[in-house]
Amino acid sequence: MAAGNNAGLATLREMIDRLRAVETVPEQLAAKVADAMKEIATENIAAGRAPDGTAWPTRKDGERSHVGSALTDLSVRAIGTVALMTLRGVSAFRHFGTQGREPRRMMFGNIAGKLGLAIREGAVEIGSLILKKGKKSGKGARKR
């Protein structure tokens, strides 16, 4: 009987530890979101398009404009539970379209479809790792 209680208590402690680990999800998710933001923004800048998919205005000669400087002026990082994207230098002005020029949007205004999907996938991945830690799923999973 004592052995059964010990096994039950060990299982209960394991469940409690997994639930406590849920507290770390926001920080882990912020890091994943920052990575996704950087990847999506870099892809968009290289293609000369805004986060919503609209093409940036071209230069007078028809070429894409400001791709190189935008890539170096973009910074993304996670700070605690926040994913932060910043633009520095002339790219910040180009993003808003100063001096009568058309904007070349680089930063997300609203959560774009790709970024929303990345956030959701990251949350599911992290949550699954925590809550299923050490547990088998699928055919070999134990049914209750």
C-alpha cells in the first residue's frame, strides 16, 4: 500500500512541477515571437513589401529602394515577456514616409497573418513540451 501511495505522490509532484513550469511560457513565447518577427520582417524587406504584402514604392529608376539599409536598421529582441522590434536611422523615417514620400512599412501595425500563426505555433509547442513532458502520445499513450 505504501508503495502505491509513493507512486501516486510522485505522479502528483510531477504534475505540480509541470503546472509551475507554465509560468515560464510568456518568456519562452516572447523569444519565439521575436525570432518570427525578425524572419518575417527580413523576408518582407528583401522582397520590398510591407507586412500586409503591399509592394513598396520603387525608386525613379524602377528598382526596389532601401532594402540594404532597412535590413541593417532593423532590430528585434525579447525582453522578458515582450518581443520588441525597432527601426533606427533613416529607415524609421522611410517607414512613416516623411517629407511627402510614400511610406515603406517595415514594422507590424497589427499582427499579420504569418506572425499570428507563428505566435500560435510557438504557444502550442511550448505548452505541449511542458504539459506532456516525459509522456508518450499516440498509439502507445495510456488511456484514462
